[in-house]
Amino acid sequence: MNQEFELSLLNDFYEFTMSNGFYNENKGERIVYFDVFFRRVPDKGGYAICCGLDQIIDYISNLSYSEENVEFLRQKKLFSDGFLDYLRNFKFSCDVYAVPEGTPVFPGEPILTVRGPAIQAQLLETMILLTLNHQSLIATKASRIVRAADGRGVSEFGARRAHGTAASVMGARAAYIAGCTGTSNVLCDKLYGVPCNGTMAHSWVQSFDSEYEAFEAYARNYPQSCVLLIDTFNVLKSGLPNAIKCFDNVLKPQGCRPVAVRIDSGDITYLSKKIRAVLDAAGYPDCKIMVSNSLDEYIIRDCINQGAKIDLFGVGERLITSRSESVFGGVYKLVAVEDEEGNIIPKIKISENIEKITTPCFKQLYRFFSKETGMAIADLITLHEEVIDESKPYTLFDPVHTWKEKVVNDYVATPLLKPIFLGGKLVYEKPQTIEIRSYCLEQLSLLWDEVKRFENPHEYYVDYSQKLWDIKHQLLKKH
């Protein structure tokens, strides 16, 4: 995607002031560990979808500081010449671990970890967060909407309502990964292979002398993919009769069938029932009914519960902006440093707000699956070097209510944090967007329906290993 500006300065300013300070205090090369995690699922949901890793990889792979950008920073008169030279000769050398895109994730889990020199790790913060936060937010919202549609197709229609050009493209990508069937955004199709679709607006109908002429012209141009928008004037008295007349006069003689009719206003549940009956009686039971108009998961669910005869949904502003909750809330926190001998020293941030207390150490994230059902049982956060012996029972315990325990047997423990960069070198093979989508839908199918409820979902268990809990508890007591 062509950029209007270099992204190397897309930072919060404190990343440069801290990095300059690290350099001047001879701490710039000290090895540090940062985790990305989030504290709460948007819309009070039971799970989130991690998304955006592909763009983080591209950003890191191309990260450098041009002479123009270095000179811009020099003019701030805050940064030492040595630090500016460091930026001029910047070479990425960190390790990065992350859960694959499309993975369902839960609060408190490390979904990305950076290990490397303090300056480098600090300078990555803003781009990592804005990328993961935005795409994970849209993917999570899209997943809810797709689930509400209960097998009916959902297209992302929000490009014109998105918060900027990048948000429209990346939001459409995230929505597709989470289960949408396509997008109205043509650029997203070109860049990421997300199928683009769309037919006409009301302006097409208004541009002709009559509604029927507009339908006839469209059918002549697109006989194999004819979708007519029938609510410009009156759905049942004008649009639908003219559509059927067009099908009879233009498509039938060519041996073609209509794909769908679309409505964008009115009581879509009531209208869909009436439309279905008329289409069936006219010999077009295969003609689908598509609806749009400020839809979200709750409206879609209500329509289906009320017996609407809708086959396809076009969802725009409430998806691409996640209007009901517009912030994902991922954070980037220091969790450990290394001393001169390479020993890992855990670090913790303490707050009176319990959810803001960080979890120290270099960590791994495991997901336990039942061998009997294949379904996810719980997630376990461990020290990075810990290995789960699947041949033995494992005792899971709640890290807050520690008396709550569960012993699991006959399980598979899958590590979720995968190496992406090692020593600055990309070691991860990026999957295609359609592959990420398939993976996401497969992983969602392994969560129990109770976790995926819209209201009062079952709280999925995210537990600590005993070793990790002991270290965190000791640090809490110490401070």
C-alpha cells in the first residue's frame, strides 16, 4: 500500500525522548522484554480475534530513518548527535514472538512479545499497538456480526465511513479474516485478495427516466451477476414488480437467472417476507434477498429471530468503525530486562486497579485442547522455557482465586506464541489472507458456544503456571 509519508516517525514522542535517554545513559543496548496484551474484550464479549501481524512484519522489515527524518528530529534540539547517528544507521536486531493472525485471544494474554535492545524495542511501541488494536477491534466486531448472521453471507460495506484510507483497507481485511465473505473496497481486493462486490446505488436508478429502464440497462450490462436495488421509490409497488419484469424480459431470454434484489431502507424483516413470497410465486425462488442500512449483530439477530427471509447482509459503518465500542485497548508493557550476564530479571507494574497490574517475565502461551472433543479447555501462561508434558495430568488453577483448580487429562497443549523475527531476521512464513481466514474460522469452531454468547458469555479460563504465579506473587509482596 503506497504511503503518503514515511512511517518511521509514526511514534509517540516519548519513544524518542526515552530512546535518546537510554542512549545517553549507556542503556540503549540493554536487552529488554515487552509484551502486548489487552485487558477487556470489546462489547463485553467472550473472546477477541488477534489481527494485524502481517502489517507489523512489513513495518519492521522496512524500518529505517532517512536523513530527512533525522534532520527533522535534530531541529527539536532535544536529541544528542550520538543518538541521531544511531537512528541514521538503524539496524533491527530484536526477537519478536506473536500469536498467528486469526487466533481467538483473551484478556491478559501476551499476544506479541519483543525481546531486544531497549532503544529498538521502545521505538516499535506505537506502530505495533495501533496496528494490532485497530485490526483486532474490527476482526472481533466482524466475528460477532458473522455469527449473528448464522450462516448467511456478510459483506463489509464501510469504506466511505471508515476513519481514513488505511482504516478502510485494513478494516476490510480484518473483517474478511473474521468471516465476512467480501468487501466493497476494491483496493483491499487488489492488495489482499479479499473478494470485492457491489452493484448499484440509488443514483443509478435516478439517472434514468424510469426505474424499469434503469433495471433493464443494468441487466443488459451484467446478465450473469444481476443484483437490483429495489427501494428507490417503493419496494412492493414499484421496485419489486419492475425487477421481476426485468428478469422476465431481459434475463430469461438469455438463459440467465437473477442473483439477488437488495433493499437499503424500511422494515427489512417485513419487506423480506413479502419479497420472498412474490419472487417465489413469479418463478424466482433462487433469487436471493440482500439487505443493508446501519446493521449490526443485534439487528441481524433480531431479524433472523423474527423470521426474516434474508440471504445476504451488507454491513457498513457499525462494522468498519466498531461503533458500539471503538477502542480495543491493547497495551505494550515492559515485563523483564537482562543483566550483564544474560540473566532475565522480571519486572512488574503495580496499580491499585488490579487489572492494570502486569504479569512479569519472558513468557509462553499454551492452549489446552481436549483429545476427546478437540475443543479448547483453557489457556495457560508459562515461563518461556517451560514445556508441558502431555503424558501427565496438569493442574490448572485460577491466578486470582487460587483455590479454584481443575486437573486435565488426555489433552494437547499447543504453544501459541510463534517466533516471527530472531536476531532481526524474519523467520516466519506469512500466510495468504485467505489462509488466515480459514485458520480463524477453524479456531473459532474449537471454542464452546457458551464462550461465544453475545450476552454474559462464559469466562474462558486463562491460568498461570505455578512457576510464573510464584514469581509474580513474590514481586507483589516485595513492592
